[in-house]
Amino acid sequence: MAASIGIVDYQMGNLASLQNSLAVIGSAARIVRDPCELGSLDKLILPGVGAFGDAADHLHKSGLDEAITAFVRAGKPLFGICLGMQMLFERSEESIGAKGLGLLAGEVKRFDPTQAAHPIKIPHMGWNAVHTRHKSPLFEGLNDGDRLYFVHSFHAVCGESETILSAFYGYEFPAAVGHDNIFGLQPHPEKSHKTGLEILRNFTEL
């Protein structure tokens, strides 16, 4: 029996392209908005495009924040993508005072041109190479140096043990993070062609 996969809708971006990408690899996923729906799922994807503070507000007011935390504590896989990855952390410079899910230790900071080895434009947008720091089943088959599609102005700052993939944009930053059943990816797999589809397939097979 196929695993039931949910995509969390918390009013932070169009979810259709992600749902369509999963359909391409033969995996049906349903959009979930009610916290009560999460308990019946086997796997959960937290996508998102937009501001950290707005996302935190929607998750809290809807009760989805507590439901997602309970889902993770039950040992089920959670996959945060782009803003969804940033929400896995405790806080962000983008929205002072807003609280992330706090599922991973760390914070989110804006790209700092003063720390860059060469001039950079913000946002970081386009294809960039990712490099393996730790093995993970989510990135099985991914080659060191494979390119994924990024669109973001803020990046995670976390420990070495939570950094699965890194990328370089003026300086090195985490491109993918994880711990146990929690996974996060800053670039968009649904926009990253074949490599992105393989990452999604790996998630469905966890």
C-alpha cells in the first residue's frame, strides 16, 4: 500500500507545481489545511514562498505548528522546502520576534555581502552546485556538484551535524539540513528538473 503524503497549505505559495512533480514520479499527494488531517498521513511536505513572519503567523493561528510538531514526534518523515526549510529553525532575521517550529537548532540570516568573497546580488537566484557534507537517504544518487535551482535572500545557520548539503554563494551556506526524520532543502526540487524529481522520489521511498 502506497504511503499517504500530505502537502501543508498555510497560505505561503502555489502548491500545484510540487503536487504535479510528485504525480510525475507516480506519487499522489493531497493538500492539507486542517491540523486534524495530519495524523492520518505517513509523510509530510512543508513548502513555502514568502516571509518568515507571515508563515509563522499562519502556522500558529491555524494550529498547524503543533500538529506538525506532533507529526515529527511520532517519528514520521517531514520535508521542509525553501521557506518550509527555514521554518524548521527557531527564528529568522527576516522577522524579529517571530518563532519558527524550532525542530532544528539554529536560525536564519540574510545573505551578508560584506562577508562574501566576491560581489553578490540578493536574492540568490538560479542554478547552483550542491556538495555533500553528510550522507542522507533523501539524496541517494545525488552526485557531488549536481546543480539545483535556488531563489532566496535568507539562509540557515546551523551546526555541522545538521548540514547535509552545502552550496557557495559568496560564502558557504547550508543547502540541505536534517536530523533523524526531519529533512530540509533550500532549493526547489520541483524546479530542479531530473535531479529534483529524484530527490522527491527518495522522499516518497523513505
